[in-house]
Amino acid sequence: MLVLLEKLCSYGQEHLAQYLKKCNEEEKNSLLAQLQELDFAHLDKLIKEYVVKKPLFTIPDDLAPAPFFPYPAETPEQKEYYKKAEEVGIELLKKGKIGLLTVAGGQGTRLGFDGPKGTYPITPVKKKSLFQYFAEKLTRVSEKYGANLHWFIMTSKINDGATKAFFKENDFFGFPAENIHFFTQGTMPAIGYDGKLLLGGKDTLALSPDGHGGTFLALKKSGSLAMMKELGIEYLSYFQIDNPLVPMADPLFLGLHHLEESEMSSRMLPKTNAKEKLGNFCITKGKLEIIEYSDMPDALAERTNPDGTLSFLAGSPAIHVISCSFVERLTEKGILNLPWHRADKKVPFLDENNNIIKPEEPNAVKLESFIFDALPLAKNPMILEGARSEHFAPTKNPTGVDSVESCREMLSVRDTKRLALAGIRVPENVTVEISPKSVCDEEDAVKVPLKEIHVAEGMFYYE
Ligand code: UTP
């Protein structure tokens, strides 16, 4: 304890040393456990670099748009190559070489929903939760390819218990419980603008998840990576919990990743406008990098090609394939220094009179690392174009852009299109939903017989 108190003082965190002297035994033990996990020398460096002053982002002067495989294929050679890639992807799935990886550790602050985001009732008709929708989709994917697929779900300390309880209460939505693996990401303490770590309560620092870039180390430290190796999993199909439109295991994308010998591949979407809030796929010094929309100067974002299209067209919907060997390589020493990203937040804190203060203005910095910052470290990173209507309906806000509303609308439109493929016509302006246990892609839509269930006025469910 004495050593820790001295350390706190030498790194400018005397307020915590003072607090430890006055709090009760239980509070002290809980706090000590958290403090002992921190690397103060590293944290001090981060505070100086990211908190006390705002890090300046400089745009590399050689920034160029990243090349990508078009989707759908454009030339006969490409069509041939994609056909082969799809066959390879199906083979990988059948052999159980693909693992599903979902990041679900975020705080979902913009959604403002009380509980893990994955428990949000998202589907347009049945209001199935995001977790249920994915679990049912995976049931169909596993059945379709006769594959014993495993689903790895990253939680964080704030939602791990509630997430596991939700799956248990719902009997894992019919998916084999032994094939669902939860692992928990790390945390970072929130830091006040004065460089002091905040207390979030009497027995805890103000902690938050360390960003989806924490996935790599969490996979290693939790033993999930070792488990994947034992199970013979070679590639991870990575997606975010708030995008129910995403195909969980796309044979073409998986097959191309394999054929291109890529360590980390990405789906890209053509941006709808220069300032769309998607990260930009760029090349600098021969490396692939994602430049956040907020860091992209207008002049570059708005630059166009002679045909009028955006030069920096490729935006990131955060859909990747990641090789397990890449995760192993990145984390073999048990550390991974991805860059940190600063977010200014309103963080409730315990003041010197032991009152919880809820600030009205941002008062602290949260540091997060991002999964895409591993791209420059990957060998042969491959990018495949995607289609918004097939791949991306993020649920960030309750209404408006990237919202529950827009997501439900996109799911209904996608399923209406699938019904049309099956020869089923629905009146205009109705909301439809197809059970993902029956149909997981367009091929299914054509082949699988569907039963219509009229749920309510203008609402149809098909299973
Ligand atoms: P977002 O960056 O959109 O964050 O996460 P969020 O927590 O869902 O929502 P806001 O920003 O607080 O409103 C994108 C994906 O990354 C996961 C989220 O669960 C979501 O699937 N994520 C984010 C993590 O798993 N851990 C993190 O630390 C951050």
C-alpha cells in the first residue's frame, strides 16, 4: 500500500492517495484492486500526450485513396475470380475454419437505452433483440453449410453480467450454448482535464471500456485465441452488434481474404457525400490506413475524379475479416500499442465531499483504441466493396440518421426485396420481416418456402 501511495503522489494523483486514507476498508480494497492493475508510467505518458494538451493530427502529405475490389464484379475475369472465392469461402465455413466475432462492449450512449445494446428490440415487426436476430441468423448459416460454427462475443465490465444473463434467460435463442463464447475487454480510467483520474463512486475509479481496438488483447488475455486455435478456427468474421443487416459470414468476402493472403480485410461502402461520417480508406507510405471523417480536411474529402465521383470514395462500415495468426502476431508479447483516440465526455464523478456530481459540460477525457488502427500493421490488407442495402444499417441513435428508425426501415426494405425474389408480392407501405432462421441470404429467399403471418395492420412476418 505504501508503495502505491508513493507512486500515486509521484505521478500527480495525490487526491487518490488522500482518498484511500479516509475511505472505509471495503472501498479501499476495491479501489486498490483497480489501481494495482494500472501502469502509471504509461498512463502518465498518455495524460501528457492526449489529455493535458489535445493531440494534433497531421494529415500525411502523400495521402491517396485505397484501391478496392468492386462489388459486384465488373469484368469476366473478376466474375470468375469471385466465383472461385465464394467456393473457397463456403469450403472454409463447412470445415469450421471461420469464427464469428461480435464486439458488444460499448456503452451505447447515443442510443440512450438502459442495458447492453445487444438486448435492444430492433427488428421491425417482431421486435427481436439484436442478439436474438444474430443468434437466429447464425442458426441458419450453420444449418446451411452443415458447419459447427462458434460465436465469440466481446462484452465489457459494464455489460458482461447483463449480457450473459440475457442469453441464459432466453435459452441462447436456440443456438448451442457451448458454441457461444463471451470474453471481456479491458477498461481505461476517465481523466479530468487537469490530468487527475476521476473517482466514479466511493469504491471505484470512473472506468469505461477501452474501445473496440481492445478486442485484440482481450482475445489473447481471455484465452479465446487459444480456444480458436484448438477449434481449428483460422479466420474471424468481425462485425458490430449494432448492424443487424450485416451478413455474418459472407463466403465471397471470406474467400477473397484467404486467396489474397490478407491478414485483415475490410468491406468498404461508397460514401453518399464527401462529409459522410465514415472513416476513409487511404494509403500513406505504402500502408493502408483509415482516416476518421473528423480528421479529413474538406479539400481532400471533397476532391473529385474527372468523372465527378469522389476521389476518397471508400468509407468504412466496420466490417472485417481478421486472421487468427494476425491476432497472435500482434499480441504475442502481451502488449499492443495501437494509437489512442481522445473523446471529451461528461463523466459523473465523486467530489472531495463524497457527492456524485453529474457535470453539464464535458469535464474529462476518455481514451479508446480502434480496431481499424491495426490495418497498417496487417500484411496484404484487402478491401471489398459492399452494398449499403445489403451490409450496413447501424443503430446509433433513437431517431434520424443511423438510428433505430432507419435500421428498421432498411431491414424491412431488404426483406421485401427477398420476398420479391421468392415471388411474393406485398402491398406498398407495409412493414415486413423474414425470420433469419429461415432465410439468411438471397439464395435462401429463392429456395426456402415461407409462411406468411399477419401480425398487425400493415405488419407481416414470414417464417
Ligand atoms: P460505437 O463506437 O458506435 O460505440 O461502437 P457505442 O458504445 O455502441 O455507442 P456510443 O458511441 O456510446 O453512442 C461500435 C461498436 O463497437 C463496440 C460497440 O458495442 C459497437 O458494437 N464497442 C465500442 C466495444 O465493443 N467496445 C468499446 O469499448 C467500444
